[in-house]
Amino acid sequence: MNSAAPQTILIVDDHPLFRKGVIQLIQAVPEFRFVGEAPSGTEGIALARALQPDMILLDLNMKDMNGVEVLKAIKDDGLDSRVIMLTVSDQAEDLIAALQAGADGYLLKDMEPEDLMQQLGEAARGKITISARLTQLLVASLREKSRPASLAEAGLTEQENRILEHLVDGKSNKLIAKDMGIAEGTVKVHVKHLLKKLNLRSRVEAAVWADRCRRQAKP
């Protein structure tokens, strides 16, 4: 897709008024183009397959399907859409489950409209987006399991360290591949290996862990 073209967005949420509000926000920004809405997970999956949008805004708690189930179905289909969870839930278990399932972001519905659109703009540029106050939930979850205490102890290869730095910057696999001049599939393999070495469950956790290690290493 031409980088100058608007990002197409599909909304999957079972609250009509919320969908309407977000649609109005999207339509006011030239960077985005609203292409469809679905009031249920089942319809959301069907529309995602039909429209193949650049970005999907996905609610977590819907009547027919859990948002994580919808997310897994979309990822299993191999769609290239970036999936941003947009939910009221600030529970650690929901956040972790979504990130493990491959969510490209996790944002809360109580965000200010301008903050939401700023985060979606970051997501459109290939960044992983997460509401600021949820970062502490991730930090807390990192303390639950044993893992290397520092970057030096992690035993990562030079290539894995470079990719980890890109993860700290919030970059997607596609963006990392472009920056490093390697295949996206190669990036996925390296991410899988470094997560295993760090005993972590998602790329966002790896980014938070590495950033914390970096801060602690500073005098």
C-alpha cells in the first residue's frame, strides 16, 4: 500500500453508540478511512476477511465471542491487518491474553478522543500501542516468573539484541524487517527465540522488560 494512502479501519464492537462516536473521530482525520463496522465477533471476522483492512479496532467483551477469540481467528487467517484492542478492561489477565494472541495494541475506551487518535496514528505508522497506565500491569507481571536479570544475562545473539531494540521502539515485525533488510518471517523466528530465552509471552512484554533493564543499568 502506498504510504500516503489513508489507512482503512474496521470497527468490531457490540455497542452502537460507541461505534458511532469512534467512526466520527476516524472520519475527521485524513490519515484514516472508515470502511466497515460489525456488531459481533462473528460478523467482524467475516468483514475482516472480506475487506482486509489495514487496521481493526476490536472490543474485548462482546455477547457472541470474546475479542481474543476473534483476534486469534483473524491472525489464523493470515490477515495482515493490525489489530488494536479497544476495551474497558484494565485487568492484567485480559491485557496479557490479548498480547499473547498477537494484538498490535491495547487501548482503553476511557481515553480522551485526541489521545485515542494519536495512538491510532502511531499504530498506523507501525508502532505497538498500549495505554500508558497499563504499562505498570505489564511490569508487575514480569516479576512473577524467573527470567534474566539483565540484558547481559539473557544470552541473546547480536541479531536478537538488535531486534529487541526495535521492539523497545514499538515497531512491528514488518517495520523491523524493512529497517534491517531481512524477511518478515526471519524476524518472527528471532522474536520467537528471544521470547523463549527471556521466558516471556509477548513482544510487548519483551519491550517493557528490556526498557526496564536499560533504565536500571544507567548510573
